[in-house]
Amino acid sequence: MATATQTFRYTVRDKGGQTRSGSLDAVDQRVVATRLRDMGYAPVSITAVQQTALTKELTIPGFGTKVGLKDLVVFSRQFSTMISSGLSLIRALNILAEQTENKALAKIVGEVRTEIEQGRSLSSALADHKVFPKLYVAMVKAGETAGILDEVLLRIAETLEKDLALRGKIKSALTYPVVVLIMAVLLTIIMLIFIVPTFVGMFEQLGGELPLPTQILLMLSTIVRKAWFVLIFGPPLMMRAFAYARAKPPIRFQLDRLKLKLPVFGVLFHKLALSRFSRNLGTLLRAGVPILTALDITADTI
């Protein structure tokens, strides 16, 4: 489990005798002092920052900074370069924690560094954080065992880049149909709200019984006009419910079966699954992961 950290402000002197100040996240002052010495500084003072309601960063669930595949690609490439250059794990992670632009990833890298300083392996420290997929952790573990961590990190970056490129192609293929669908839905809503009601009076004057399709159309128009809040809050709630249901393995299995049977899109989803399976399994096997373990991990990535 990750150990809680706190922020420390420090003042140091560099090799030229100049004074520098800054802040670091660590478990205690001893760890901060060790990091500063590893960076070539002479600590002058280290004080803990008292966290108050005003100094704590406000984060709203679901709206915080997220770690994407691009962030992991950049992190993996930089990490590989530093390791191949002869830097130690602690020194490399310390630099990455300070230079990573994504604040969420920078915080995670700092926590991983702290856990390694306490004696844990890199792969076990990464496994505590959900931003690193099982594929990532398994390859890092294999790289640690074989002593080729820099090569494995480079392979991870290349694998993630291919995944990004594949996702980009899929998004490009789906953009036009999705835009057409959204426009059709919007035009239908506008018609039900503004156009259909103008015919209600005319139908009442004509009298007689209206055809069933016309009755359904008028009923939908009434529902949309009187239950407008459903149009606003309905889609987000449905998306939330869908995400919750998809997290359940039995429901996800049935949804995936349905996806493969969809016209046009089913073939696309099938090719996507085969591509991910082949690429991820091959990557794990090249990294030295046993085939049974590789198959289990690959099953979770499709």
C-alpha cells in the first residue's frame, strides 16, 4: 500500500554556493534530505508545510486531471532514456516527478519513488496505482528480472503509441456516423417541440380518429415538451448506469457479444480486439513474461 506523504519546503545551497528554495513531497524530512543530497545540493533547512482548508488543492470527483496514454508514452520514453544513461531508479523518478507536466502523474511518480526508497520493487510500486495497466506492470516486472528495464520501457512506449494510433483511426472512422446521429436526434427534438404542436389544433378541427403513427408522434411531442428535464438529466444518468453495468463481468460479456453482432461496426470491433490481442500478447512474450501469465493479462486488455 502507498504511504501517505506530505509537502516539505526546503532551502539548499548548490555547488556554486548559491541558495535555492523549493518544495518536495515525501514521507518525512529524512527522505527529503536524502533526495536533495542525491541531486547535488546541501540542505540548509527543511520544514513541513501545514495543510489547511485554504492550502489544500480542491478536486472535484470526475473533473480532476487525468492520466492519458500520451502521458504514459512520454513518461515511459523519458524513463527508458534515463535508465539507459546510467541514472539510478531514485534519481530518474525524482527528475520525472519534477518535470512531468501532468500533475496527477507527477504526484503518482513521487509516491512510487517514495515506495522504492522504502525497499519495494518498481513493479510492485506501480501495481498500487490504477493508471498503470496490468500489461505495463507485468512488462516492468519482467524487465526488472531480466535486467533490461530500459529496453522494456521503450517497448512499452512503442506499444502504447500503436494503441493510440489505432484509437485515432477508430475515432476518425466513427466521427461521421456519430455526427449524423447527433444531428438527426437534435432535428427530431426540434420538430417535436416546435413543429408538431402547430398541427394539433388543425387535427382537432378535422375531428375523427387519427392514425396510430400520428397519435404516437403527438404523444412524443407532449412528453418532450412537458418532460424537458428528462432530456437534460436523462443522458448523463443513462451513461452513468451503462458504465456501472458494464463493470459487471456477466453484463459486459453480453454487451461485447452484442457489439460484435452490430452491422458495420461489429466487424470494426472484431478487428480491434484481434489487433490488441496479437500486439499485447506478442509484446508480453518478447518481454519474457510466461505464456500463461501473458494470456491472463492479455484477456484483461482486449
